[in-house]
Amino acid sequence: MSNEFDFSDLSVREIKNVKVGAKSYTLREASADAACRYRNAIFGSTKLGDNGKPVSMEGIADAEPLLLSFCLVDDETGNQVSVKTVLTWPSRVVEPLVKKLKEISDLGDADPVRDALKAALSREDSPLTLDQFKSFIAKLPEADKVLGPIVRMMRSEETAKNSPSDSTASSA
């Protein structure tokens, strides 16, 4: 019988030779410190009203690029990549790296950014409805770059809602 609490192997999981542009990086699993800072960035962006309910979530989209910056190392210099650098990359680069990082770090399938935003916007006392927020975000020129995960989540939910279910789809 194996012991699920045997952590004798403390070697860091990593993916070497991650190419972004002309540079090479190593993606390392999140340390407890990086995971805490990531979660603190999420919870710190949530402002509560007098009634203890969320009233705003400023900066929540910065949490994942921040996590990635803690865990991505420039192979040439050995330094962590700055969050400023991560934010200059296209979302199509950042998103798969964050997904893989969460996987190798056992940060789970839950997406606290998406879940917190959806929960706040779905509240009866929310100053915005989810549809109003979607409409607002769609008008922002930087939406895909800064809010990529949220925009994609909303688009995928809209697509799923508007597509026929498996039981009604015809077979090819």
C-alpha cells in the first residue's frame, strides 16, 4: 500500500526548452510561496462592501501572469521572467503556459479568477449583470490581451449555450 503523504522526493517538476520568440525558458512548478502569492493576488483584488459582499475585483486578471512570472526562468540568465515581460506576450502564448503550470503544480482544475468573477457578477445585488459585463469587456481594445482567460471563458460558455447538445446533433 502506497503512502499518499510520502513527499520524500522534493525535486522540482520542470519543463525545459520552452520557446517564446527567440528565447528559451524553463517552466518550473509553483512553490508554496508562488501559489500563496497567486491566491493572495486573487483575493486581494476582491473588494468587499459594508455588507461583506464583493463590490469590485480590480486587477484580478493580473493573477495568472503573476503566477507565470514566478515560475518561468530565462535559460540564458537564470532569472525569473518579470510579470511586465509576460504581459507583453500574446494571450495565445500565456494561456497554455499557465494551464501547464497549474497542471505540473497540482493547482487543480478550479479557476479561481473565473469562479470569483462569475460568482460576483451572478449575485442578485451585483452592480452589473454577467451580460452587461460581457458587453462592456467586448468593447475594450485590450480585452484579449489583458483579460484573455475571462473573455475566452465567456465566449466558450456562449458557444456551448448556443450549440445543439450531443443528443440532438446529427452523426456524420
